[in-house]
Amino acid sequence: MKIKTLLIANRGEIACRIARTARASGITPVGIHSQADANALHVREIGKSVCIGGGPASESYLKIDAVIAAAQSVGADAIHPGYGFLAENPDFARSVEAAGMIFMGPTPETLERFGDKASAKEAAVAASVPVISGAEGARSDPEQIAEEVRQMGLPVLLKAVGGGGGRGQRLVTDETTLVEDIEGALREAKSTFGSEGLLLERFLPEARHVEVQIAGDGKGHVVHLFERDCTLQRRHQKVIEEAPAWGLPRTLLDDIARDAVRLGETLDYRGLGTVEFLVAGGEYFFLEVNPRIQVEHPVTEAITGLDLVALHLRIAEGAGLGLVQDDLTINGHAVEARLYAEDPAMQFAPSTGTLSTLSLPSGLRIDSGVEEGDAVTPYYDPMIAKLIVHAPDRETALARLATALDHVAVEGVETNRAFLTALARNHEFERMQVHTRWIDGRLDELTQAPGLTRPDLWKATAAILFVTQSRSDTDANPWTNRDAFTGWRLGLGGDAIEAGQRVTLTDSDEVSEELRVSPVKPGAKYTIRSEKGEALILSARELTPGRWRVGEGDTVHLIDARLHAGVIELDTPEGRLVFRPAAPLAFAGGDAAADRAVTSPLTGMIVEIKVSDGQSVAEGDVVAVMESMKLEISIRAAAAGIASNISVSNGDMVDRGQVIAEILPSEE
């Protein structure tokens, strides 16, 4: 059956990614969204989307009836569940098929088999796939669990039978906390997965996580698309994934792949799936099956040259795989990092807010479900983007990933960017001397952001750009002649640097500093002095829009600059940096408080006068709004009184320190 209209029952980056391939395959994609996602990127990209409920997933993306109704309303032939939400729900798969549509995934029976860890383990044993030793079957009686754990000997891993993706696991290492651990694991299993059943397994302390991507036509023909290494995990959640698995014998990996295929063949597996294993020394053990497309599927696409979503569509249409195992080869090495809106300083808690700045590097594949200006809400997974690098070898891939992460800039939310960068450059990871719990033991060192080599240089550069871009006309340099707006005045006495424009900048670490930028020197040079009295002499010239040449002595730096949304964004050789200029500048109000004059804090254009002559104003009220360096800055009254002698109008250019109004004392 040829699919003409595909409903994508998901959101974010995976919905965008599925839609792109569907459209390229001549299929019309249709999305769904919650009320909170009405303006989300996947809605904008797909072009047609049906609202199915409120913001919480339980009121929208997890409502089977609402999803089916949306698909029927648009005449969908098939539904792709993506990952998460309803992707592994057998009831959803049955409902899709009962409604006469194609479910792009395994059969409901297969989902049931792999959705329960106990039955998945039984299937592996039946297919002669090695499993981790432990008690057979699931347990829910606390006393029985405690007795069997003591017989097995610590450490023991308790795993919820309904868990998946690293969730629902608890490691027991101490006899004194055994009862507490068991009761906690049972509660978590019940509240999170709806079942109190636990599996008891031997714990492998320093294992690697290797998973095999399989694809089956539903008629017994199954192939593997090689393996991925997902060893870098934080609390059982994957952080960086790569393909192929580096540093393990190919003979061992081939054995693992053959077992994964055999398991799929025993169940006539249909669609895409991932069979996961733990590797310890020369042994490997079945872990679980994820019967869906994976978050990390792009690295497999990179090394095989396949479009997995296109392959999935082909299978769903009944056209088979269209390939055999010998058709598949490995090309190079691929690495993927998951950029999340989360705060490493707060145990990686999700960070919500509006992405006021989102700049991602070029030259690599980026799968994202958000754009600059979008909001990260508390309702869903806080993924910002996946950065995927493909290179001839692993060393090059990791180096490119680290450089790419340097050139990520996000404002409005906290992110794990620095954490990912530290991982990409970690020497133990480079040598693959890691295991699934390796990150958890090194969180402190991995979450300490490395310092820049030249923070003074880039902050000084940002200060120059703030000053030179405060003009709205074609002459970006306010000091080129005596008729231009100068930002300083002759005859004031004192050192010329005192007449320079003051700029207060705050970096991404919330460190603020006031800099002074001097008038232009011969050769278009500026002197920038910090609060510590240290000075830099730099030249700055815009070569093309947004592209700058910054000179420091005999050294030249080429950077990209963007001035927007209240920030100065620099893409430098050391990475992408963001500075926020203070508005209004702290020093601007001192004289105003003394003589009740409202003065402009810097050179710019008056956008709006907010008061009129004779109007009463309170201390702190906005008297005018000005635009400087493409930023809107509020100029406030330093004292309460009556607005008088307003000397400017909307659209006027003003110099720093120019009086724009007076605040006269109120008559009692």
C-alpha cells in the first residue's frame, strides 16, 4: 500500500526529521500539537498540524483517542510514532490498525513482548542470546526479593520490568540499605511504569553499552546496520553516542550483531529496532530491545549512507527491505552529542525559558526541534539539538565535535554545552577507557567549564563593537570627524581615556565588568581599559556585514559578530561568546541625580519619548527609549518630579551625555 498522507504522532526534532523524509518521498506529512506547542518548530516546519489537547503530555501526546481522531480527520494512511510518548504502546498500535491505518512500528504482539523486561529476557534466552545471570522472572514480594539478593551477593541491579531507556533501575550495593532500596524500587516501578515487578540481575561494574540497529520486513528477513556505542551515560541516560563501537574486536561485534539479528528473526521483526547489550571484557549480555527508531539513529545513517526513516516507510508500505546484509558496509566514524536545556549546577535539572539566542555551528548535521525565540516549556523533554559529526576516523570526529560545541551559543536557558565539550576532549574517553558509570564518578571535573585563553581580548572586542555600532547611519565609527557624534568632549580636562565611552558587559557566567573605550587612534585603533587598569590597543574593521577583522599588534583575528535581542554575540577562534551590555549604564545616572537632568547614557537614536512636558514622573520611570547597537535601552528618571524642557523628538540622534529632559521638583 502506497502511503500518501502520514500523521506524525510526536513533536520536536524527531517530528521535523520524519517530516523531511516523508516530503522527500512524495508523502504529505501532517503533525499534531498540544496547546503549548501551537507555535512550535515542528508545527511550522510540517505546515499542517492538528491540536489534540492541553500542554501536559497526558492531555495531548499520550491520548490515543485524540491522536487517532486527528489522523482520521486528515485522511492519514499511516501513523509514525517517532520515539517516546506512544511509540512502544501496544494498545496504540492496535488502535491504529483497527482504524484501518498502518502503524509504523512492530506488531502489537512484539511491542508487548519487548515492553516487559522479563518477557524480553525470555525471548533472548529462547533465541540463544547471552543474558545477564540473575533470578528468573519478575519479583514483587519484598521479602522474596531481599532473600534472593542475599543469595546472589551484592552488588545487584533491580530493574523494573516495564522500564526502558535506562529508567527504572536501582543499584543495591549495601546490605544495610537493602530493604529501603527494594521498597523504593517497587514504588518507582509502580508509579512510573504501572507494575511493581522487578528483575534481579548481576551487576557489571565497568561494562560498555553497545547496541545493534536492526531492520526487519515482518516476514523473517532481518538485517543489522552495525552497532552504536552508547557507553557515555549519566544516570543511565545517554549523553554522547557513536558508531561504530571503537576499540572492540570486530569478531566480537560481529557475534553481537548476529545474535541481534537472530532475536529479530525469531519474532519476524517488523520495522526498525535496537537490540542493546552490555560488554564486559570478552563477554556480552542482552540488555533490552527498543522497538522503535532511536534518538541516536543519525550516527548509523552517517556510517551506512542510509535514510532510516525512508527505509521504515518502505517496510511499512510492504515493499520489503530492498537490501541484504552484504549490501551494507561501514564508512568512517560518526559521533552525536545531545544538547539539552538543563543546568549542570543543579544536578542537570531541566532549564525552561525563551531561547533569546540560539546559534549553532555550520559544517555538520544538526537535528533540532527549536529555533531562536522559541520557548523550552516544562512539559516535554528539554532537548535543544543533536549535533552529529561524520569523519574518516574517530579522532577527527571527536575533534570536530569539540570544535562545533565551542561554537554553540544559547541564551535564555542553561545548557549542558560545556559538559559535552569537556567530554569530547577528555583523554580517557579519547582512549575509550570508560564504562557506563564513568561519568557519574567525574561529574565535578566534567561540569567545570574551562576558561578562555584570552577573555580580555574578546570582551574588549565586544566593547568596541558596542561603541562603533551605536550609529544607525552608514558611518559606523562615531569618531571619524569632529562633526560626528563623538561619545566624548574636548576641554573637560584629565586623561583622554576618561573621555572614552564606558561600556558595562556581562558574560555568560554572569560576570560584569565596566570597560572604557578611547577615541580612535592613528590606524583606526582603540584603547580599551578594564576596571583593573589593564589596557589593550586593538583595531577593528568590518570586512563584510557581520564579518570583522580585529587586529592586536601583529596578530589578526577574524570573527563573526551579531548584535541582537539585547546581546553582543561573537563567533571567535576560541568559540562563540555572548555578552550583555548594561542598560542603562550605571554611571549615567550620577550627574542626573545631582542636577535633575535626564541625559542619554550613550550615542543612539531616540525611539520614543514616554512623557510630555508637565507630566508627573516617579523615580525610575521611563522617560525615553533609545536604540543603540540595535538594542532598545530605557532612559529613566533619577528623581521624582515634573517632566520639563524635553529637547528631543522621536527619531532624533543624540550623543552620550546629551540632556534630553529635566525633572523639576514638584510644587508642594
